[in-house]
Amino acid sequence: MSKDDSELAARDTPQSVEAFRDRLTGLNGQLPRRLQQCADHIARHMDSIALSTVAQIAEGAGVPPSAVMRFCQIMGFSGYAEMQRLFREALTRAAPDYATRLANLKAGGAGRPATLVAEFVDAGRQSMEALARNLDEIALNQAVATLAQARAIHLAGFRRSFPVASYLAYVFDKLGVAAVLHDGVAGLGQRASLLPGDALIAITFAPWSEETLALAALARDRGLPVVALTDPPGTQVSAVADTVLTVAEIDFGAFRSLSAVIALALSLAVAVAARRET
């Protein structure tokens, strides 16, 4: 770090995104040209830092990676990894554990089975209506066109996204579309099966699955197109996906149904199979 940089460097490391934003605002206009480019780019894309590499940030800002590292140090971090950790932790704040969720449901008088059914049905209805209202048809058409050309379609969705991935594997099999389900059983990643001409569907919702993001990044590195199903606005996975389809699921009692994403996944699978027939 140069003498000028040292004079600008923060004494304390920001402990929250809000503190980071305040520090960034305070430095506006005081930075050398390349570092100001970093600041401007990061200010516009703060929601993507958690999933972006140093190289991607540097490319977006139009600066060398070394400038990004200097910027991180001025902001009070030891390097990019420490700065990125702040944003990842903000994205992955733990939801209430299941015991707490059940306690909240009981406290709210929703403990009766019939009441629970009604509430989950209503949450599913709202989710489906939001999907129909906010569907990005351009992105959907792009996803269908990409997947229809693939030799085989790989499916990645871990933890609560796994039901969607496994259902897609079942549907593709019935429709005669070659598909590979990456289930992580016994720690087997099946990474060797990612071959030229294939495509990947990556399904993950906040807090995002590191396994899914890693597989998507690997697929992109190997030149495979990636279609992501995720939360809106989708910027959290844009760094590892070519096409992003977003689904807003309404939860009840901090339990999230998969009504809308299952509907979108089924539609995607049928549309891909139909396109391959033409």
C-alpha cells in the first residue's frame, strides 16, 4: 500500500454492510482514479460481491485485480476474501431453527392441522399468482432454447432445493431427455460428468447453497451454459449463471413451500422436451 493509500485507509474494519456503505460514501472523491473506479463499481453492485471473484470485480470496474486488492485494504480489510466474507455473512444470516418456527406457529394459534393446511395453501396460492404476474418470458425462452440444445442436462439443488432437482430428474426421464442428478450422495460430486455440449440447471435460494454455486462455477469454467432458478432479483447468482429465472415463494411461519418453483420447473421441463421434438 502506498503512502497516499495509507492515509486513506480505514482504521477499523467495517462490521456490517451499512458500515461499509458509510465508509464508501465518506471516501467518495478522495480516491485515485483506479480506486475510484473500484468504488463506483462496487457501490452499484454491492449485492453481487458475495458471489463475485476478484477477477470479475476487476473486469467490471475496468481495473487490474491489484487495484481491487488495494481498494479492499483502504476499506479496512486485509484483502478481498475478508471483504467478501462480510457480504456473504449478510446474505446467509440464519433463518429461525425449526423448533423456533414451530413455537411461533403455536403462539400464533395455527397449531391445528386444518388451519395449517389452509395457511400453506394460501401461501402457495400467493406464490403461484406472483409467478404468473412477474414471469420473465424473455429469460424463460432463453432458458428453454439453451437447454433444448444440450446433449444432457445436469441438475443441481441441495438441501431444501433438492426436491425440485429430483423432480426435474424424474420428469426429464419420463420425457426422454437425458439428465444427470447431482445429489451429493456419499460425497460424490459427479463433476467428471460435466462434458462439452451439456448444460446445467442450478437451483438455490437464500441462504444460498455453496455446493450448488460451486458446481455452477465449475460448469461455467468448462464452457457449459448454466440456467439458475433462484430468489428475485437474482443478482446473487448472476456471476455463475447465463440465464436467471426468479421465483418469489411466500412462506408461512418461516416455512417455505415450493409451490411456485415446482410449477416453473415442470413448465421448463415440458417446454424443453417439446422444443427438442421440433
